[in-house]
Amino acid sequence: MRGSTPRNVAAGLAAVAIVAAAAGCGDNKDGGSGDSAKTADGAISMHGVQPQNPLIPGMTTETGGGKIIDYMFSGLMRYPAGGGNPEKLAAESMETTDSKVYKIKLKSGMKFHDGTPVNAKSFVDAWNWAAYSPNGAPNGTFFNEIDGYKDVHGEDPDGEGPKKAPTPTAKEMKGLKVVDDLNFEVTLSAPFSIWPTKTGYAAFMPLPESFFKDTAAFGKKPVGNGPVSFVSWQDNVEVKLTRFADYSLDDKVKVKDVTVKLYQQDSAAYADLQAGNLDFMEQVPISALAGQKWKSDLPDRAIETNIPTNGIIAFPLYDKRFQNADLRKAVSLAIDRQLISDKIFFGSRPPADSWANPSTPGNPSASCSVCKYDTAEAKKLLEKAGGFSDEMVFYYNADSSHKEWMEAVANSVRDGLGIKARAEGVPTFAVFRQMIDERKMKGPYRAAWQQDYPDVENWVGPLYVTGGSSNDGDYSNKQVDALYKEGTSAKDLEGAHAKFAEALKIVDADVPSVPVYVYKSQAGFGTRLANVKVDHVGELDISAVELK
């Protein structure tokens, strides 16, 4: 669920023919017109929301903290705007002869923001910490292909039940080996050609020695290795970042200071953008899309791009009322996606018809059989499921523009199925996510998936494999788990994608969630900015932006 930016792929990645999200994501406005002196000492601000978790890469699975992590840390690889193969960033090279053993060499001279060196141990220790299940890192499952993962990650036998996960038999994965300061070796449990693509995601960021001395303190005052360093964090107000003078990689920032303003309402952020009190907003409110109003509000300062994100309705499968697949299918078939696209999003977000974003490599197109609108079939399935006598409440976070489309979903389900249904807002995203994480949702709820890296595997493993890092509804199917494992063990992309497609057919039969629409980003920026570009997920490219 995050971003990065451009240049050159490692030797071992020739097999990883990835076409990343979004045609047009590299678009820029007011290119190259910045005043170099003003830019060098200047400050910019952007829209954000309160991070849900401490600012630790392994703990961050949502976009509120995700964008800050992405700006503060630099990983082995990065995903270029506008598509193309993953590119080397902190990695000098990444070589393999069998897609099982990867030899990684780091670029020399890299430092953390506290001045300590970034070395092979920084990556290996960070990965081992995240994978070690007693540390409770949600991103720990991203390391499941590494040999020895099962020894450090004890699976909870009954989810939220009374049984405790077994204590791991080891604290470090045997598949990670530090060779010297700049070289380390990764051995997977089986060949997996997609693995290098994953290493640009935030879970794979390095960590300094100070992190391991006081993890709690680090989460509030993080020390990264990226182009900007942490200054301060005032809850629900702002996160301040500043240019890191000793940054040695090629995506240095041109401005000095970056402030992420944390808004409770996106309408307030949009008003600030128009008034000149905010410099960048990655998504304007839905109300501004009507009649293309946002483009007239922001003349020559509007950027529309495709991004690899889908809008979803998720089910709390831990609630017995939603454990019947026929009920979930009925809900999906009762949603008039085209009407929502036309009337709520004014045609800017097309209806979803597959379980992954259309731009994702390996995505089986039109794979969602229940993404059509068929109230007759929906009523039959509802009857087969035994009906639904309670009121079905659809939840969403009220600090962003979700009220309109969630109400449209609830009304469509109410009218299509003839049951009681309504939408209800939760005041803030942070509280909303807390309810999800604590398994306290009492009805279907708004979700979205912004892919972490460009491959369909990222739409299967985290979302639908048992215990996946973002499997928030506790969906579990042994066939999906087995096919996913076969896919991650495939020697080539074609074989891997075939297995993931089979897994998604089972997901389609179970309907653990409901794809609703495909995102497009409608971003806006202020009159002070020049050379404005967005990255592969529609966030501001802070390495490119300048001040006029």
C-alpha cells in the first residue's frame, strides 16, 4: 500500500517482467520552473491523516503512516511512476541463478538519520524482528518465503480465541546471512521469481541499532535512511520532516521541509488547498468531482491518474451472521456498481469486475462473478442463506469522502434484498482501523487495497491467505492457502500467476469481500509548486517537486 520512485534493475531481475500500475502516473505539471534558491530553503505541506500505528515499517499497514514511512526510508528496490520493472535503490545488485538464493550487495556510503551506517546487518536484523511473531508486527507475514520463517513465526491456532500461539523455536531466520558490511544472502524455502519485487515495500526497510534498544520510543521518533528525516509528530495535527543532508542516493529532495498535515475531514483540506494553506492533496473530495468542478477550482493544478487501488466492502467473518457465503454473494449482487460509478463518482471510478486491480501484472480479468447487478439472483441466494433479520449496518471512516458511496451501497442492498440496511460513519480513520484490528466490526465495512508491489500475488497473500497481514475479516480456506504456496514456489512468473488465478477462483466462490470500484486519483496542488509529479500510487513525488 505505498510508493517510491525511479532508475536501473538488478542483474537477477531479468525474469521479473513487471508492468506496474498506472498509465500516466509520471505526469508532471509546471515542470522545471522552480527557483533553485527558494526551493533549497523552502517548505511544502501536504494532506494526510493520523497514522494508526507507531511509525515503524513492520508495524505500518495503512496509508496514513505508510506515506510517511515511504518518505523517511529507502529500501533495496523502488517502483517507478508510469510503469516498468522495479529498480535498484539501496541495492547495488541482486543476483540469483535459481530464484531461491539471492545475493544482495548494498550501495556504499548510506547512513541513517542518526549518522550510523546502513549495512547488511541493518536489513537482516529488521527483517528478523518483523518476522518474529511475539513482536506483533502485522507486516511479518511478508517474510514467509524466507527459509526458517516457520521457526520464528508461531501461528495462532484459533485467531482471537483463548489458545495462544506457540512460542517460536528460533529468533532468526536461517535463510538470512550477513556476509560483510555491504553484502548479505537470502535463501528462500523454495524458488520464487516474484520475491525481488517485494523488497521495495515498506516491510523490507532497514532499521538502525537504536530501534532495537527502545522500540516504543522509536515509533514516536523514528530514525530512517531516506531523503527526509523526522522532526516532530503532533497527534491529529501534523508530522514534520526535513531534508537529510547526508542522503547519498539519487532521489534527493529539492525542498528543505515537508509537513504532512493530519486532517479529520478532507473537505477542510480541500478548502485549505484552494485558499493556499495546503500545497498538495492526493485525492480531492467526491463533492468536487461533480461536473469536473475540481478542475475549474484548480486551473492547471489538477492531476488525474490511474492508480493500483480498488474500493472494497469487507465482511467480518468472525461474526456468525456473515459466515454464510450465499449471504455474502447476495449482498454483492445487490450492489449497483454502475449507478455508484455514474452518480456518486461522476464516472471517475469504474465498476470493479475482478479481484485485483486491472493494471496489476498477472491479474485474471473479469474474475469476479458476483460483481454484476442481479437482484433476482441476489434474493434467491438470500433466501437460500436463511435471510437476514437484523439491520445490516455498513461502516466507514467519516474523515474522508466515503459517506456518499457507502450510503449508496447500503441503499442498494436495502432495496435489492428487501432488508433493513444503512451506512454509519466512524469519526476518524485511526478509530476505524482500531475497530477492525480488534475484530469489533458489527457489519460490512469500507476497505480499500492499494497494492504494495506490482504483482497479483500481492492481492492474494496479504488479503486471502490464512493469517495474511491484511486479512482483517479472518477469512480462511485451506485450498487458497495451498494454491498460494504452490504459486510462491513456482520457478517462473507464468506458473506463479496460474496458481494465484486458481486461488482467486476459490475466493470468488467464497466472497470474503466485495470489489466495488477501481480507483483513479484526482490530485490537486497549490500555486506555489512547480515540477509536480505523483508516484506509482498517486502520492506526491517529493524528490521532484520544487517551489516557484
